[in-house]
Amino acid sequence: MLTIRENQPLAPLTTFGIGGPARYFVAVRTAPEIPEALAWAEARGLPVFILGGGSNLLVPDNGFGGLVMQIDLRGVIQDKPWSPDFIVGAGEPWDQFVDQAIEANCAGVECLAGIPGSTGGTPVQNVGAYGQEVSQTIRQVHVYDRVDKQFRQLNNHECGFRYRESIFNTTARGRYIVTAVVFLLHYGKPNLSYADLQKRFEGRLRSPKLREVAEAVRDIRRSKGMLIVPGDADCRSAGSFFKNPIVDANLIPRIAGALDIEASSIPQWLAGNGKIKIPAAWLLERAGFTKGFVDGAAGISSRHTLALINRGNATFADIERLQNCIIATVRERFGITLEREPVLLG
């Protein structure tokens, strides 16, 4: 039976810790409760927002006038004892699953250790870090289809994974509710393609174990204020706030001219079709938004340029003002329009 609560504070359910309440709120712990909750909202003409772990979410100061449905479907099942397949409930804390996979000696998600939030949110954004993306290991995503009103299973190709994107946050936004994710991992060595990890383990006589790589990733994230640590002001954020922009290669001379530097000194990666990817953090720093930048109650982490933070009593309006200032400045100076990574409720 559904338990609907009224005027539920949402700020404590997010890592940013800002925003107003939900008019109605329900935590679903079994899959059949999902269509039941949707029907409840539909009968009252209410919009519905699906909440996961709250680690990639911005809540407006006036909250949300509809029903917020928190997906709390738990459980991690290893398909067979000898198989690296895992079926993970959407409400399962992501970092706990990473540890369980490592305990089973399965590689594929060790570089994604320390990322906050729930497992159901990882395919939505195609979460990635330190040389890995979840799309590399996802076999299926179990969903409830709000259009056809049925439970379905989508394979990897059907999810339309791209850099920080999937159909869940682009072409089919709002249609599917993730209930579980099936990961196909592998038995083998950890991924050491990322430069920071290579440097961490260089000179060692033996290859690091999966657990060592995961702990190294957590250490790196902690050093950048990207690991949730109670009491750490730099952690009151939604992680990386801007996507690394993918732009036309012919913008490089403009950026070089604006900074009076050689084009070859600009960090960049080929992204195909005449496009390149530029680090958003590099652009922010050269536009004057450096680590520790303060704008009233909002600011930038003292350890990570891309993390906008709540300095204690920030409102959504404070974060939005800083966001808009950064976007406008970078656009004016370099001709690049940055895209926000966190989801805005409503």
C-alpha cells in the first residue's frame, strides 16, 4: 500500500542541500507500486518527478507542486555464481555495488568508485570517470514504460548511450522509469587508462588489484572534494556542474587568440566529425572562475573547478545566478556555450 506524504522537504534528499518541498512524496519499494503511484497522480492531475539518489539534482526554491516518486528498489543479484552478470535494483547505492563487484573479483566499474547516488541514475547520465563509462558494462536496463504502461527491458543499443547522455535524458526523457540495471562485467585486470591512475601506480613491480584501484579513485575524488564526506563544505554540490563541451575544431584559433597562447597548448581530444572536446574546468579557470571562487552563499569548490557548491545557506537562486554568470562569461570570451550537467527538478 502506498504511503503518500505531503510537503516533504527535498533539500535533505540531495547532495546540494538546497530547494523547497514536494507537495506530495512517495518512496516505492516494489515494482508494482510504480504504476500505482502514477495512477494516483494522474487521477489528481499532478505532474510526477522521479527521484533517485539526489546526487545530480537541482531543486528550485519553490519546490515541486506535484508528486515526487523516490525509487527505492533494492537488491544485488549475481546471475550465476560463476558469471560476472549482476542484476542491481535501481535504488541500490552505486558505491556499494562497486564494492560488491570488486569482492566478486569482477572488473569494469572499479574506476567509478566513490560516485554518489543510486544505481538507477547511472544509465540515465551514462556516468563516467577515470577511463570508464557505465555504458561499457550495461547489458540491459529494466524500465517501466509510462507510454505503453508496461515493464520492459532495453538492451545496450536501445539506450542510445553517448557522452553523458542516453535516451533517458534526451529523446525519451520522462518516458521510462529505471527499475534495475543488468551489468556484464569481466574477470580481469583493472582499467588503468587514466593518467592520474597510471601515475599513482607507476614503478610498481606488480599490477594493482581491483580494490587498490577503487581506493585510489576514491582518494583522488576526496582530494578534489568529489567524495561525499559529512561536514566537508566542498561536498555540498552536485559534482561536476558543467559537461566538457564538444565543439567545432575551428574554434581553437579563437580561443588561442583570446588568451594570446599557442593553439597547440590548449588541452583537447578528438571527438569525431571535425569536433573536439575541451575540458570545461580549463575554460572556467581562464575565464576567471578558479577554485575557491565566492559569490555570496554560492561558490566553487576549493579543490575542483567544476563543482559549484552550497557554502552553507545557498538557495537555488544563488546557484542559478553563479551558473548563468559562468555560462555568459565563457560564451562571450570563447564562443562556447557550456551545458549544465545536473538535472533541474520540474
